[in-house]
Amino acid sequence: MPEDQLELVQSQLMTAVANYQRGHPAEQGAPQETLRHGVRQPPHLVEAAMQRLMAAKRLVASEGFVHTPEFKPGVEGGSALIGRLVELVRAGGLTPPDLAELEQAAGAKGVRDALRLAARSGAISQVEPERYYSAEALGQFRAALIELGSKGPITPPALRERLGLSRKYLIPLLEWADRERVTGPLGDARRLVGQ
């Protein structure tokens, strides 16, 4: 393959990565598939250029994302904003504020991105598109499921009584427990997975 054409594709890839990082500062980098399709060159040239840039340590690939070596995901407000949001989520326990409430409480831009970064670090978990929970709250919910599930089927009324949660919070938490394979369906109730 012609060297000048490969250098052109490398340049296009570096520009595409830099633009993506600038436009999406909270992401892990540019998705590899986005780059492969976004650089309008033959796929074999894009792949060769990407491999060459990684070998030269001008790009780093991790978990399907590509970024420059010096790139670190971040948000306006930095770790102070992330810490404040995590504390607001923790303080909410099993009834944490939703995204709009967090934006209002924080009075800052980039709340959604900051929450994604906090979730990526494991500080909180996204249970619904607009609501995150702390590890402590999810641990409390899991403990209640195990306690009730050890005695028989887990029903929403029994959980409501045990935790004092409305359906607004209970149903998404039950769906989270199913996704996490803590529980599984049992007619109108749930059962602990593995039991």
C-alpha cells in the first residue's frame, strides 16, 4: 500500500480522535467503530493506519474506544462536581433524586456526563435512564431481596412494606435486580436466582 496514502489516513484518524475528545470530554475516547466508518477511506487502510498509530503509541485502544495517550475523561467542574453528585445520590438512599433534580441541586453544566463518569468508577450505578443509585442503597435493596427470597417468592407488596418504597422506585429496582441476575421472574413475583 502506498506510504503517502497511509500517512493521510493516519492524519485523518488523529484529527477524528482529537475532535471526538474535544466534543465528548467525559467519554472514554472515540468508539473504534465510529472511527472506522467516520474516516472515509478503504477499511483495510483505516485498520492499517490505526494499528500503526497504536504501535507508535500515538493512539491507545481500550474496551472498544480509542484516545490519545494524554487524554483523561473529565467534565467542567471536575472531581468536585462528581463528588457533590455522588453525595446527593447517596443521601437519597433508595429514593435518590433524578437527573433533573440533580441538575437543579448542582446548578452546574455537564451533570449527565459527570454521573456517567461516577458510574464508570463504580461510585454509583445507573438503574434507570434518569436515575442513579449508590452502592450502599443497592446493597440495602439486595439484602431485602435475599431476606424475603429466603422465605419464599418475592412480591412487590412485601417489598413495599419492608422498604417503604412507592412503585416509582420499586419497579425500576426490581428490573435492575433481574438484569443483575439477583432475581428472576416467578409468575407475578420474583425468586432469587439459583433457588
